[in-house]
Amino acid sequence: MTMANEESEALLKDAEKDLDGAKTADEIRQVWRKYYLKVGHRNLGRLLIGRPADEIIARRRSREEE
């Protein structure tokens, strides 16, 4: 695993925590703006619909092994 992957995974987990703490639409928009260029809109969307960051990370790792 490269350093970029470790940083990306840490950012994804941070985004998950921030989204879990967001209570209003404005707070969700702030989290989105903070992370979408770093972790991507697809991953943020997956977090928004309730997929855990660990599941997203595991899927990414399995794709890298192929």
C-alpha cells in the first residue's frame, strides 16, 4: 500500500465521521465541499447512503489485488 492510499483511506474515514456528525443539510454540504475533491463524489455518495468507509476501503483493496 502506498502512502497516497493510506492518506486516502484516512480521509475517507474522516469524511465518514464528519458526515455522521452532520445534522443539517448545510452541514452535509460543508462536509461535501471539504472532501469531494480529495475522496471523490462516488465515495462520498456511498457514505451518504450508509455504506461504511471500511467496506469502501476493502473493495478498493480487492480491486488493487486483481
